[in-house]
Amino acid sequence: MRRNDHDVSDQIRTTDADAVRAVILRLYRDRYPAASSSAIETAFDDTVSMYYGAHRDFHPCDTEYHDLQHVLDVTLAMARLMDGYARSRSNGSPALPATLFTDGVIAALFHDVGYLRHKRDDRRRFGSEYTLTHVSRGARFLCGYLEARGLGEHADETAELLHFTGYERPIAAIQVADPLMLRLGRMLGSADIIAQMSDRCYLEKCRDRLYPEFVLGGLARKTRSDGSVEVLFSSGDDLVRKTPGFFTNAMRRLDHELDRSYHYAETHFEGQNLYIDEMQKNVRYAAAYDATRDDRMLRRAPPTTLRPDVKPYPEDLVIW
């Protein structure tokens, strides 16, 4: 039985930054034994510091769906995809140097940093309110971060990779000139999808955490050109019931816009794609839930990585 706070292999606790860091460093050092891993190690420290509110400029994370566990899960998936690419490379595909592996890990660690509120921010009360613009905000931060850490050589393109995880910009319009960086971007976009949709508590998180973020971020409803309002998601339960449709759209994005990069996981896992397997389990379960409407089916208790004193949404927000 897979544990709620573990990855798709049930081997790594995805709420534990040190555990995830150890796995990624092992992959890195096995492939690049002569290269320094200091930038990756520092990025892990900086990410944890920011998400728990130890950074001098930012409030702690208050988005319970897009929390530190999600970040660590995506970063682990990204490292596995890069490892799979490096191990399956053929037909003249370019080798992945240590510097770009490092860039890929750092981009994954900071891919959702745009949800964090700056301490001078007096426009928004909750990070979820930046849902529609969090990718651009994160890209701006990451570019400056890389330059400050002495990693400015690929800063602009590495920051651009974050747009592969969002919808602010069509993938075809993302400006990445280097073909290998483009491949990294597709891997990052894929890692973001397969990590969250394969989470053992994905359905409960959609109902109880993602829906409130959608409400605060303006994604639960849409105002039409005539001023009328279209309800896209009426409740957390409605969000869960629409999971099979999300999966269909996600697979279309994974297969076409992201160039089937998720297949690198099969090489990493030596034949089996645990991410897709777990995604399909969640989809089947969501369909069964839709058919029965039995709330007892969604009884898993997801872990949280928010600070105990942090509230993810207003107490009067209606989430059911």
C-alpha cells in the first residue's frame, strides 16, 4: 500500500526535502562524478527557506495545493526525466551537460515561486490570488536569483523554462533558442503534470485545496464578453468529477505540445512508467466516485507542508 506522503515508487518521502535532495544528488553524482553539486544543494536550502518564510523578503507559502511537497515531487520527477533522457539518448541527440541538469533541477525547485507573496505586497492577501500570473512572477524572480548565485550564463533561458508549466503563454510562443533547453522545458512541463496527477492524494487535494485556490485565483468562474458569468467549477466535488476530462487534456498536452517527454520515466524506471500508472489509477477512481457520489470514497488525509500558523484562504470562503 503506497503511503500518502511518498512518491510513485513508495520509496521517497516527498514532504522531506533532505530525502528528495539525496536521491537527486545521487543521480547527479552518478552521471557527473567530477562536477560540483553545490548549486543544487544551495537551491534546495533556498527553496525550503522561502517556503517556510525564512527569506527576508517573502511571506511563507500559503498555497496548500501548490506547497513544498508539490515542488519536491515535481523536482524529483524532473530529475528522473533528465536521467531517463541521458540514459536513452540515441540517434545523435545531444548529451545533457552537468550545467543543464543543474538548471533543470533549479527551475523545478522554483517553478511555483510566483505564488509566494512579497512582504511589501499590499495588493493581495493570499498567494492563490496570483494563480493567473504566478509563472511570469516566478520567472522574473528566478532570473534574478540565478544571477545573484553566479549562475547567470543561462539565467534568461532557465527562467523561460517555467512557462512550460503554465498557460500564460502558448508553448509554441516560448522563446528558447537552444534545442537542448527546449527539451528541458518540455521535461519540466511534463514533470509538473505527471507529479501532481500521480499523487496518491490527488483527488482529495483537488477537492479540498485546489478548488479554493481556483476560487481565489479567478479560475472557478469566467466573465463572458456580455458581462454574464459562467461557472467553470461549482465546488471541490465538481472539480474531482471532472478529473477524467483533465486527464484527457493533460495527455494531449503531454503527447503533442510537450513531445512525449514523460516517456523518459520509462527508461529511468527500466521499463515501467510509474507516473502514468498512478495517474490512470486516479482517473479510474474519480470516474467511480462520479458514478457513486459516495463521499466516503475520498477519505485519504493528505500531508501538509504549510507552517502551522499559515492560513491558505479566508475562513469565510465557501469551498463545497
